[in-house]
Amino acid sequence: MASMMDFGVKEKSQWCAGCGDFAIVGALKSALLELGIEPKDTVISSGIGCSGKTPHYLNVYGYEGLHGRSLPVASGIKLANHKLNVLAMGGYGDGYGIGAGHFVHIMRRNYDMAYIVHDNQIYGLTTGQASPTTQLGMKTKTSPEGVVETPFNPLASAIIGGATFVGRAFAGDIIHMKQMMKEAIAHRGFALLDILQPCVTFNKLNTYEYFTKRCYKLQEAGHDSSDKFKALEKAMEQTATNYEKIAVGVLD
Ligand code: SF4
């Protein structure tokens, strides 16, 4: 039986102090431990971005590949060895931008894996450009007058696309995030877990405080995750112009 120490690595992190990525890695180690999954039985495939470094910071098998290709690599690993616990991890640029074609089609195929997306609403690694999920009106290096494009809605896309588990968590609520990871990993089929992950260096709008004020837990609000239409309603609650209520938990 593995211990928390067995998931640790000696490598020094390159992430900025306070980045939500630290909480994601910590919660993931704990989730794997509680699920009784050994480090040798887990593989993480990632792409490019700050979050692409995730496999470096856990003592599991890892592959940091090309930008936007974490899902095809993860699919290949799962097809080659069904017994492995396969996770794809990365940013929304990787998954919802350049890798969007893979994102749409992997849901139809329903491979048994979890896709954990670090969603921080800005391109952090390249120092602060607007991304597919950047909030409407937000000023960035590439949108000095404010973003004019409607943000991509990953949860609604996943529900419509046929993902068999769709969830969201907030990196500032580690206990809940760990529980969501456990459910996504234990799910038999394709699971999307979108994690709201503050980028403390380049996103001064979507901060820990911002999400703490707005996030509410679906299961405490009586949401029925077996009802696809209700799930879509919840996914659409946070629209391009309304950011006041952000649902976290299992949508579908
Ligand atoms: Fe985290 Fe942002 Fe720093 Fe990247 S740039 S490590 S996302 S705080």
C-alpha cells in the first residue's frame, strides 16, 4: 500500500508561489492514495502550458507531449494497457483551444479515463494573453480594450458531446476538489473535471477571493446529476455576461 511520500518527487517546482496548480497536485496525490491506486499504475499525459508540468511533480509515469495532444496520447496509453489508471491533464488552451478537435471526439468514444483541466482563464506560461475561457471584457496583453469574444463553455460542450461524467471544482477548496477527483477517476468512462485554478501572476480578476464569493456546491443545492437537461441548465448558468453564480460539483 502506497503512502503520500511515495507520490512525492525531489524536483523543485517552477510554478509561481500561490499558483492554484500546487493545490491540484496535492489533492491529486491524496485522491490517488485514498482510491488505493499505486504510483506504478498511474500515467499522466499532459500538453504545453504551466499545467503541462504536472507529471514532473508526482511520482507516477508521465508524458509531457506536444501542445494540444494530451488526449490522443492518453487514449493510446489506455488502449495499449486497459489496466492502467490513465489521466490527461493540462490547460484550457491545450484542451479547449488547439486540442479542441480531440476534446470533442474523445467524448464520443468514451474511453475510461479522466481529463483534468487547469482552467485559469488566461495564458500564464506565455505571460498573460486572452484564452478560450477568458471572461468577456477582461483586459489582457492581447485584448487591451477588453475581450470581445464569447468564452468557450467546456461544461456545456462536454454534456452535449456525450461525456459520461462532467464536473467542476475550485482549487481553493481542496477537500471538495479531492472528492471530485476521486469521483472522476473512479468513473468508468470518460470524465471531464474542469478545475477553476487561479493564476496569481497574470489573472488579477479571477482570484481565490473572486471564486470563493461565487462558487456554490451543486449537490448541496439539490442538483440531480442524472438529468441531462438540468445539467445543461447548470452549465449555462455562468454565461458570457453573468459571472455571479458558479456551480461546482458533478453536473452530469
Ligand atoms: Fe501558475 Fe500563472 Fe504562475 Fe503559471 S503563470 S505558474 S498559471 S501563477
